[in-house]
Amino acid sequence: MSGFLERPSRIRRVVAGLTVVGAVALAGFTVLERPLVGVAVFGLAITGVMVALSRTERPVFDERDEQISREAAEWTLSLLGMSSMLVFPTLTFAWGVDKFEWQPWSTAIAMFVAVLYLIYGAFLVVLRSQR
Amino acid sequence: MDNSLTEYREASGLSQRALAEHVAVTRQTINAVEGNRYDPSVELVFKLAAFFEVPVEDLFHPDVELERTVSEIGD
């Protein structure tokens, strides 16, 4: 196993695989009303990630991975922002003309997006003040 | 940004993996830099130049427009 995990490319695949398995298990077992099993599998997966990352002295993730991650985050925020600018005013208008009723799930999504952009705005202010 | 990293690396008899270990990045990053798919950070540019003991501009070549602008500023 240690030989297998000597190469950073293999560690990256293991880290990605375990992260997906952990997240899917947590969501899946929660839906199946087995929350403790979900948390246990998630904990094991994250422990596996830590172990895998500790198996090599060589860099597993570097500046290129950070840049890719930043670009993916930018695209995600942009996509979410643009779709929110279209969807939420439309839903609010529909609600105003009695064609739509806010449900707990739609309210939760709207609140999540609002909080996400509040956090984003706060980080923008903080980072600007530092540079 | 165009670069001569492949030439310098091959002249040194190094694999991409070996060079990556010397400058503490992944082999994929060296591969991406050599293939002009990734512009390295200033830190990595200087690390590579220091490793091959050459000026940065011997390793990385800014485009023609930038060279002209720099020479005009010099005049």
C-alpha cells in the first residue's frame, strides 16, 4: 500500500475518491435515515485522506492545483450569481402575482445563496483592506 | 508565455519528475508549463531560473508586444 501511495498522482486520485465516497455516504445514509452510519463512513473517509496525504514527502497539490481550484470557484460563484439574478426575481414576481408559493426548500435555497454572497462580500472587504 | 524549459531540462538530463522534485511542484505542473498550458507563479519562475543558473528571460520569453514596450521604456 505504501508503494502504491508513493506517487503524488495516485495520492490525488485516492484523496478525490475518498472525498467523494465520504460525501456521498454522508448524504446517502442521511437520506436512508442512518445518520450515524453516514457520519462514521465520512469520518473513515476523511481519516483515509489524511493518511494518504501523509504517505509522501513530495508535494501532492501545488500552485497549479490552487489556480485550478480558484478558477473553478470563480466559475461556480459566477454561475450561481447569474442564475440567482434570473431565478429569484422571477420567483418573487410570481409570488407577487400569486403564481408561486415559497416553500421551505425554496426559501432554504434562497437563504443559502444570500448567506453565501454575504460571506463572499465580507471576504472581498477584508482582502481589499489588506492589499 | 513561451519558454525554453524543455530544452534546459533535457540538456540537464532530467526527467519532468526529477525537475519537479527539485523545485517542489508536481510533475504535471512541469508538464503544463512546458506545454504552455500553465503560466507559473513568479516564485516558480525564479526557482526554475535559479535551478538552471540562468537569467529568467533566458528561460521564459514574454511576447513581442511586451518586449517592444520594455525597450521603448528603456529609450
